[in-house]
Amino acid sequence: MSLDESTVIPREPIRRQVLPSRTMPVSHGHKMIASENQTTQIHEEVNQIAPVLVIENFCLYYGKTKALHSVNMNIPRGQVTAMIGPSGCGKSTLLRSINRLNDLIDGVRTTGEIHLNGQPIYAPGIDVIALRKRLGMVFQKSNPFPMSIYDNVVYGLRVAGERRRDVLMEACQASLEGAALWNEVKDRLKDSALGLSGGQQQRLCIARAIAVKPDVLLMDEPTSALDPIATGKVEDLIYQLRSNYTVVIVTHNMQQAARVSDFTAFMYMGKLVEYGPTGSLFQMPRLKQTEDYVTGRFG
Amino acid sequence: MISIASNYYARLAKAHSFTMQIVCTAFAMIILVLLALVTAFLLYHGFTSINLAFFTQTPSGDIQNPGGMLHGLMGTAILITIASTVGIPLGMLTGVYLSEYASNSVLAGPTRFVADVLAGVPSIVVGILGYELLVVPLGDYNGWAGAIALAFIMVPIVARTTEEMLRLVPKSYREASVALGATKAGTILRVVIPSATGSLVTGIMLAIARVAGETAPLIFTALGSRFLPVIREPSPYFHPTDLQHPFPSLTKQIFDYATGPYPEQKRLAWAGILVLISLIFVLNLSIRYFATRTRRTAT
């Protein structure tokens, strides 16, 4: 399902000829304000796979500012779903709502519901700590703790109360192998994680996230601070992870979304605009707004 | 015209810059010379007065041969130990509260303000407070009052440095820990405090160095004594009841000898000052060691 750059880019010249004949001018981003009555386009294919996450009428407010407007989307199990959109469109906010990391920010209020495996996660009485153990997260900037590589990987297990050395060591190796980092660090597990390169640190963070065997792996622009080679390695890794995990990845980079994801959601100004299989979204978007964004006309 | 004008201003600027450099260097030199004088004076008087008896004997009562300051060294060590046992945990917990729990609480501002004011209160005021609260009710000057007065000076210093150091720990560490299923307390104990250990130790040592040289708060509380702080009854070793009496300290003994009329006692005071300054110097060196070590691990 995944595409590489070459299948997306050649379409651009054709589109440039088509667009000027349209009624609405598209040359400037600020003219593309989503109207209140705009309908979200969700392609049928999205709902053909059983969802692991169901987001229902989800709204989020930072104080009085409404950051997410009634988002509805199903995230299919065992697939990579990318969220794209210009800065400030709410894609990271939505991602951080899935593991309730927004709870840490003062003044955040939500309505609507998100279900993980059919369980509502915003229902009263939900154990947020237990919830977060089922949702691994990888951040924009790699953030290994200032401890050894080993201590970083087994952190989540230790927090969960695991003390048996053999279990921890086994999990450490399995997670590092899963993150394609084992061969590079197996001889220096006791060294500080801060001595690793940026790309290695990010893969370490992925290893740390998968060590607790989460249901879903949330990635918030995981390669935006990496050079192209390290980015390539992390993307390969994401591609491999799909067999075992559901991945939700927020990215600024549309080629990346095209390369690694099975489904793509385009968000704009706190709304889900269009959501469908990555191939269709990039090549046959149903909405003009999506088309303008994926062809690089705005954003 | 333009070239002449700019030339003139360039020369003026150069002269200004040169004068500034000369003035700053000159003042730095003055300070350095003064410091060197004080140090030389101190070393001269200190080293000519110090001997083995200083470390092994207590005041003899003989004006010509006044003995040593073993009682003061032991007294100061005991006072600082007790003050640290009380003051450091209280200060650190307050710092953790300010940095981790109170960021938006109504209590945060007042607590921080009170800590700042307390850190600036002249230490003699703390001594008078100790006199009113711990000496008058107990009926006699005593070691407890001295130790608590010193602890009272330590708390705001430790609290504020702890807060500042914990604030420097990147938010991303806290997010990563919480996303892995750690509780807030678990995150603070496992990630936040360990990654700030070096700078926390620096803050603690600064507080110890500060109270090690305090005399004023001890005048009204521990009073001072010419006998060993460890009384043979009820135990030949240190016993808490030893603190129920007027309690010796190095600084108070130096104060008494230095303001007294006898030359031999004045010499002993010089030796005491040398020992005290050396102790604080060693503490400062270890502070530097810890501080640089932290910086190295943080990069």
C-alpha cells in the first residue's frame, strides 16, 4: 500500500494546469479557511479493517481556545496511520489526546470520547497510568533519560514493577532488536544513552516504547530532528513495526507519510478534513483543500 | 565629510572601549590584591599558631597555654549534622513541591516569596527567634536550639536551589516517563531527581558551607561552651541529651577568643579561622567537582 516519492511527485505538473480554471483562488494559504459547515471526507476503505482506536466527536479546548473540532476517526489495527497538516492544525494535540498526555497541561478540557479496543478512555474511573502503558509514545526530539542504554529500555518495565534481572535483560534485547539497534549497542548497554547519535537515540526511544508491548505506538514527528540517513533508518523501522503494532504517526513531511503509512489523515485548523488510504489521498484526493495541501500549494 | 566624521567617532569609540577595559582590569586587580592580602595575613597568623594541640585538646584555663579547639570542631560537626538532617529534607521537599506540584497553585507564589525573604533574613534574627522559641521555654541555652537555628537558615537556600535545578530538567524527560506509565511521584523519584543529582548536591553543599561559618545564630541559642560536647553521662559516646546544655562550636569559640584580651587565645582564634576557611575551601572544591561532573553528563 505504501508509496515512494516517485509515484507522487510526477503528478504535480498536470495539476498545475488544471487548477487555475477552478472558481476559488488557491494561491495563498490564508484563503483556505475551513468553513464551519465543511464536511469531512472519510474514504470507505478506512472502515473495512477492524479499528483499534475509535475517536468519537472529540473536541479539545486549551482554556477558551478550541483546538480540536469534533474529530471522528477510526484507526485500523495493525496499520500505519499518518496524520498530516500544517503547523498548529491539531495533529499533535490529537495524538497526545490518545494517551491523555494533554492531562499534564493546565486548562485542557475535552468532550467526546476515544475508545481503545472498545473501552472508553475518557470515562470517569479510567486508570490513566494503565492506559498509558498500552500506548507507547515516541517524541519529536529524542528524549532518552540520562541513564544507561539498558536502564532506558527497561524503564517502563521497572515502573510496572518488574524486578527479575533475566526478564529485564531478555526484554531489553528483544526491544533493541525490534528497534534495529541491538547490533550497534550490545557491547555497551551500560554506557550512557546520551553518548549515542541522534538517530540512535531516537531508535532507543522506540525500543523503550515497545519494551512495554503497547497496543498502539504513537509517534510525534519522530524524524523531524534527524538527518536523512537516520530518518531513513527510522522509516525502515516504522515499516517493519507494522506487522506487530498499530502505528499512528504525526508528520510534517508528506513524502514520509507517503512512504511509511497505509492510511493518511489530513487535518486543518483543528478539523479532520480528509482521511483515507494513503495512495488515494495523495493521488485522488476528494477535496480540493487536501489536493492543494498534498501538491504543496499551501501549508 | 562622511569619512572624517566616521573616523572621529571610530576613534572616540576605540578610546571609550580602551578606557573601559583599563578601568575594569584595574578594579579586578584591586580586588585580587585585597584578597591575596587577606589570605596571606590569615595564612601567616594561622600557620604560626596551629599545632597538634589545636586538634586534640580542649581549653585548659591557663592563659599562657590555652589548649585547643577539639570541643569546637566536634560541636560544629554535630550541629551541622543535625541541622543538615533537619534542614536538607525539609528544603528539598519544599523545592520539589515548588517545582513539580505547585506550578499553578495559589500557594506557589507566597511560598517562593517567603523562601526568598527567609534566605535574606540576617542570621542574628534567626538567633533571636531560636532564643525566644527554644531557649526561653527550655530554661537554658542548648545545642538543639543552635542546630535548629542553623537548619532554619538552610531550608530556604536548599528549597530555592532545588526548585531551580529541578526546573532545568527538560520537560521531555517527564513526558517520556509519564508516557511509559510512570506515576508523577515515580517520575520525580526515578527521572527528575536523579538527572539533577549533581546540581542538587551543589546546592546542599552551598547551604552547608554557609551555615558552617555562621556565628550570630549560635550566640543566643547554643551559647558555646569550653567543654567537649560529648558528656560521659549517660553514654561515653554522643547522646542526644548532650544537646540539652550550652553547646560548643568552632565559630563561637573563635568569636570569644578573638574579642578577648589574651594574646595566646587570639593566636588560637587565628588557627581556628584557618581551619574553618580550609574546610569551606575544601567544600567549595568538591562543589566545583560535582558541578562540572554534572555538566559533563548533561551534554
